[in-house]
Amino acid sequence: MSGTDEAARKGSRQVAPSTARRSLRWLSTLVLLTLMVAAGYLLVRWEPEQLPVRVVTVDGELRRLSPKLLQETVIGHLHGGILTQDLAELKTALEALPWVHSASLRRRWPDRLALVVEENVPFSRWGADGLATADGVVFRPEGEALPQGLPQLSGADEQAALVVSRYQAWAPRFAVLGLAVDGLSLDSRGAWTLQCGTGFTLALGKFQIEERVSRFLRAYPSLAAAGRPGTVDMRYSNGLAVRWSDTGGDPAAGEEGVRTGTRAKGRDGSRNRS
């Protein structure tokens, strides 16, 4: 027998065990994967029956929400047992409730879900049927009366944070002069309008809003001394226009009073408004 044939036989004897080990590893991996899939199927199939969620506890300072409603919402969205239930799905369902600001859930072995809820606290009315929080979150409770005594704010929902922040900044400045800001709106063109509790409307327009507010506050003592304004139009570069209410004072005296602080326009003036 030649040396070449002998070497070939030795090579074949060395390769065969290595191939067998690789095959065994692949077979072991396949068996393990099959067992894992079977175990997962059995867990999903039988776990809700063997390890169900039996108790839902609710914690948090609740004023508008009832624990019963929250528990019923959780129960209505249960699709698994204590191990397999999707808590993110429950969180989404809970936070879809109008009065829920945030919700968090934890598993408590062996059969309990612990729910912590933070309610939305209304800061103002929003539009015709909504409420807004101090952070500008808009929510719309259905089938219940809205709280009374809140300022009336309005605009597009995505502008709520801006409108609320402007109200929070301006209301204290008006209060120094004894004026309550009852309403503030931002229309689709970007124009601001403010409603005062004394019954007059303040048109601020779209531009130089902060400057116009400051100019009005400087002029208001003169306006108040002259009579009772019905509408004050600040949409001028260097003045304002006043329409007096039916119970107000002498318009001529009112316009003269405004001139002491800033130049006034006549009641029919409409130049340079924006």
C-alpha cells in the first residue's frame, strides 16, 4: 500500500468524528428550539387559566374617576394571565380615558395587578366642550357637566400649551389693575383676543403681542377714568381705538384721556391694523 493511500485513510478517520459532532449540535439546537416553541405555546394557551389576574388594586388621588371604572377598564382589556398580560396595552387603554393623565401598572405575585393613576386637573375650559390642564393638555369628558368658574380659552388643540402659558403670564398683570381675564383665544389666522371680566374685549392681533399688552395696561387707567369701554382695539402701530359700551362715558372725553398715555385713533379708524 502506498503512502498516499495510507494518508487518505487517516484523513477520513479524522473527518468523520468532526462531522458527527456538528450534526449532533445541530440536532440538539433543533430539539431545544422545538421545546421552547412548545413551551411558549403551552404558556400562552394555559397560563391565563392557571395563573389568572384575580385582583386589580387602584391607588392615586381620585376626584373625577372611580376605582370601579378603572378596574372595569383593566378587566375589559385582559388577554392573558399574570405573566403574559401586556401591561403596555392596559396602560394605553387607561390613558385613553378623558380624566386620566397617566397610569402605571405592576405585577404582584401571584394574581394581582397594582394600578397607580394620576388624574388630569382642569385649569381652564377649552373651546366648546373641552378642558385644558396647566400644562396645556386638552381632554374632553363625555356625558358630564364641565366644571364652572374656569377661564374660557380656545384655539387649535396643538396650540393649547401656548394659549395657557400666555394666560398664566398675563392674568396676574391684569389683576394688578383690578381686571380679571375671563377668556383668551387664538384664532386660525394667529390673532389673539382677550375677554375681561368687566365686560370688554381686547383685540391684540397677530404681531407685537407683548408690546401691545404692555401698552394697553399703561393706558387702562385713563380709559377707566373716562368711562366703560366695550372694545379696545390694539392693532395699531402707535395707538388704540376704543368703542365705548352703552353705559360708558363721553367718547370724546375717553379719547382725550387715552392721548395722555398713547395716541388714540377714532372709533372708525382702521389703518395699520394687524
